[in-house]
Amino acid sequence: MTAVTGRTTAGREEAAARVRHTMAVIGRATFLAVVAAFFALPLLWLATAPFDAHPKITTSVPEFTLRNFRALLDNPYALSSLGNSVVQSAASAALVVVLAALAAYALSRVRVPGRDALLYVLLLLSSVVTGTAAMVPIFELATRLDLVDTHLGVVLALSGGLLPAAIFILKDFMDGTPTSYEESARVFGASPLRILWDIVVPLVRPGLATIAVWAVASVWGSFLTPFILLRDPEKAPGAVILYTLYTEGGSPRLDLISTFSLLYSLPVVLMYVFVSRKYGFRFHGGIKR
């Protein structure tokens, strides 16, 4: 009798434990669903509002139309601004990747006194002295170098702000690559640039891809620097042209803003998907040790 009672009690406790586990799983799933819905609603609005004849801030079933895209095409600077964003982002990313690779390789292989302190100081200054705080001297320097209202001025200004962090990040990739291959190449007379291009770069391709994506995304969404340095609206990037899609009274035109925002975000999303599928953002080199 005692054994039967014990088995019954154990069975009830096991059933209660299963119920508690099931309730915990349901609770976590519900919480994650609410959080996912919270972050998905803005994306849902961005995906549906451009096709809505009367878009509003609230999400609703859209009244399907392509009139918003036709209205956006009537803006003489909308599509050209996307091309300007591509030019400025690609040029800045290329400049940052090349200079960061050269500097990170030198700092990783050459033992310079105070090297680590220099890296941390550069990273600290790039975080404290932001583009907003340095905008006055940047504009003064661009004026003296005759770089105002040029893509080159925007590219140089934005690339300079990204370089310290890019060097700091890429140096970790350089430190993680073996030096035995470089020593073998050096024995056969390869120059440092040849070693960097043929041996080191293939090993740190995921790091270079990470830096490139980060630089493109940073420049793509930059507003203040091109807004101040560029005078000709035909040279303005998408972030600046987006600011102009308001009425004379300052009210946002949701039809144009939502449509332009959708087109403006697609290149970065496609770039991220391409790089993620190709490299997976793996933070290691190309050789398994």
C-alpha cells in the first residue's frame, strides 16, 4: 500500500513538473513572439506603405497602388541621390579597407614602442571627437583644400572618421594569422606588399568583408557631413535628399518618404545578405589550425 501511494505521488509530481515545463515553454514563446512583433511592425510598415494610396503612421491593409513610385520618379534628385550614395559608400569603403589593411599589418608585425597605447588612444579619440564635434575644423580644412561640394571631400572626411576603429578591429585579424607563410615568402625574396596581397589578405578576407560592410553602412546612413560639405543637390546622397521630402509647412509626405526609404534600404540589405552568404561573418581567417 505504501509503495502504491509512493508511485502515485511520484507520478503526480512528474505530471506537475511536465505542466510547469510546458507552461514555461509557452511563456517564453509568447514573450519572444511579442518582442518579434514589436520589432517587425516597423519593417511591415516599410514594406507595405510604399504601395498604399493613403499611407499612415499606423499599420493597415494597404490600398494597393504604384502611384507613389511614379511620384518619386518625378523628383529630379531621388534616383540620382541613390547613385551618389553608392559612389560615396563604395569609395569610402575601398579607401578604409586599403588603408586599414596596410596600417593593421604594419602594427601587427612591427614591434613599435607604445603601439597598443597608440591604438587605444586613436580608438578613444575617434569615439569622443565625433563628426559633429569636428565638423567646424573639417569644413575649414575642406575649404582650404578646395574640397567643398565634391564627392572626394565627403569621402575623405567620412573615411578619416572610420579609420581608427577599422585599424583596431583589423589588427586582431592580422594577429590571428600564422607568420610561417610570410617567413617562407620572405626567404624567396617577396616584398612586404607582395606578402600582404598574396598571403595575408586571403587569410583575413572575412575581416576585410566585415570592415567593408561596416564602412558602407556607416557612410550610407551619414547625413551631417554630406549635408554641410555639398552645395549642389545633384551631388547629394540619399540621406540628404530624404530630408527634403517634406511639405513647405514641414509635414512629412509619408507616400514619398516610405517609398524612398524602401528603395534606400534595399542596397544595404542586399549587400549584407551577399556578404553573409559568402563569408558568414566568421571572425577567423582562412586557415584552420
